[in-house]
Amino acid sequence: MKKGGGKRKGSAFERKVAGLLDKWWKVPKNTFWRTVNSGGWKQPGDITPKISEDGTLIKFPFIVECKHYNQIDIWKVLRSNNAKIIDWWKQVTNDQEKVQDKARLLIFRQNNSQILVAFNDLELNKLKNQYTTFPFVNTIRIDFYINKLPESIHILPWDVFIQYYLKEDFYE
């Protein structure tokens, strides 16, 4: 990639994820969109739903952070405390502090590979008022600390995640 192309690649990935969120949440195309300045605006996170045509805000219980990198070494977490994924989780955690009632989703991918999602299962299960078990054969779990507080995230392929967490699970 040409120097300086990372921002363009990141923006394109955010647009792709916005489209995936439209499908997952069963809303019209372009309901989800990139926030202005990707999280640097009033709305925390990289992607947020637009206000609907009738003037109401689409209910969406997540803060979404998106990352698309040339290479992501998930296993670096085993060797070091400075793995990119932990830094990204800290970023979405900082955004969550601005709006306490939302769960964190980190959606990321490496070039030429599938889209993955990292999440805290306790947050999602609290939103759902039930515990979801998913096939641990498709899951990576990482435990670490942020500001001396324990964190635990699961990483699943996006396609598996949306099979186990449905919009209907969060809103009746």
C-alpha cells in the first residue's frame, strides 16, 4: 500500500462494517454510518446509527471500534502486554466511559482474512438477560488488565457472532 493509505483503508473498512451492522440489525441500508472524525465527535465509537426518518434514534446498545491492519498478531498477547488488540480494547473502553449503558464491540480484520469481533460476554449477556453459550472451538478468550482491573474478551469470526447474538435478543 502507498504511504498514507492506512486512513483510506480504515475508512473503507468502517463503511463495510456499517453495512454489516445494517444487515445484522435489520434496518435499511445506510442506517449505520461512520461517525464524523471516527469517534472524535459527540458520539463515541467509529460507527453509529443515524436518526431515523421519523426523527427517532435507532436503538443500538453497542459502542463499535473498527480496525483494519495489514497484519495483526493476536498471539502477541501471550508474549507481551503491548499487543495491538489490547490497545484497541482500551480505546473502546475509554469510549464506553462516555456512555455507560452500552457494551463494547471491537470489529477488526487483517488483510486477506475474515472479519473478527471482540467482546466482553458478561456485558452482552447482561444486555440480553440471559447467558449465551457459543462453540468454544471457534473462540479465543484473552484475559488481561486495564488500569489494574481485570478484563476478559472473546474473539469470534463475525459470521459466528451474529448467529449467537441477534437483534431480537436485545430488544423485545
